[in-house]
Amino acid sequence: MSIFALAVPNPRGYRDLTLEQLPLPPAGFRLVDVREPSEFSGELGHIPGAELVPMGGVMAQAISWNKDEPLVLVCRSGGRSGNVAQALTQAGFRQVMNLVGGMLSWNAAGRAVEK
């Protein structure tokens, strides 16, 4: 079963993914952290294998991305990544997912981070 099939549909057009549903290391999907560089390397760290593309630059970067590739978006709490997920879905990306709870949940669960 694909990671996208595991995720729960969100009324905003993308799907929500829980910590338990996110396979590590990332394989078969693009894991994009939409926070600012200082957050990516800051206190909460980032998920190993995540690619930093700050929220303000996602749409410009996404021009070169495959619209059929599964995308998992993460931020501090899930709000910014949810907004980006909605924008990417509206731009024609077909397998967009938002990590519920973001890095706050990731850290609270004691998951490994890089800084």
C-alpha cells in the first residue's frame, strides 16, 4: 500500500499523515520541510532525510517537481505545511500530504532529529 493511500483525506484537498504512518528513512516520496533555515537547524531540528524548502519559495521550486510524486510536507505544528499542501494540490500535485502536528509532535514522540 502506498503512503498516500494510508493518509486520511483532508477537506482542503490534500491528505493528513500521522507520525506512525511516515516511513523512515524517506523512500518513494519527497519529504519537504517548509520552515525557515533557522528553524530547520534550530531547537526542534528536522526529520532525517527532509529537504528544506522555506514556505515562501515552495511554489517556485515546485515548478521542477513531478506532480505525480508523493509529497510529505512538514513544519513546526502542521499549519504552514497545511497551507502549502493546499496550494500544491490546487496547482495540480496529485499526492500531497501534511504531517499532522509537525515537528512539535515529532519531538514529543521522541523521534530522532538532525540539527
